[in-house]
Amino acid sequence: MAYPSPKKFWHWLKDFLSGFLFGGLIRTAREEKQGYQDLFMVLTLGQMLGIPLMGNYYALRLLPFQVKELSAWQRRLLRDQDLLELFAE
């Protein structure tokens, strides 16, 4: 049976401890970032969801930068959510 090299072991240990100690913080930071991105997209492109916001010049200027995230954003905001999903978080 071949044993892993000490370098791989220390790398594995470092990854394990960082995930154990900072995993919750990283998840919370990602969720917070996602919330801010969703808010920004709603404020600039809310007309696509039927939210009556006044379209302006700046929203159209930002559109080319948001096109790559547009379909995922629409799916995420318009999908049905179950009550159990909300309580699981």
C-alpha cells in the first residue's frame, strides 16, 4: 500500500482545516454577494420581470456587462421555492 507524500498530506490538512474553520464564513459571504448582485440586477433590469421601474440610460449602458448573467438571474428569481427550502437554510 502506497502512502501519500508528506507534501500532499499537509496540503490536504490545510484544505480540511480551512474548510472546517472558515467554511461557514465563506458560504455567508457568497450568499451576501449573491443578494447584492440580485438587487443590482433588479434595479437595473427589473422591467424584464415585470417590475415597473423607469428605464434609464445607465441601465442600457450596463446591459452588455450583464448579458452573460441574465438567464441564470431570471431562472433564480422566477423559480418556485418550497417552504422547506427556506427553513433548511
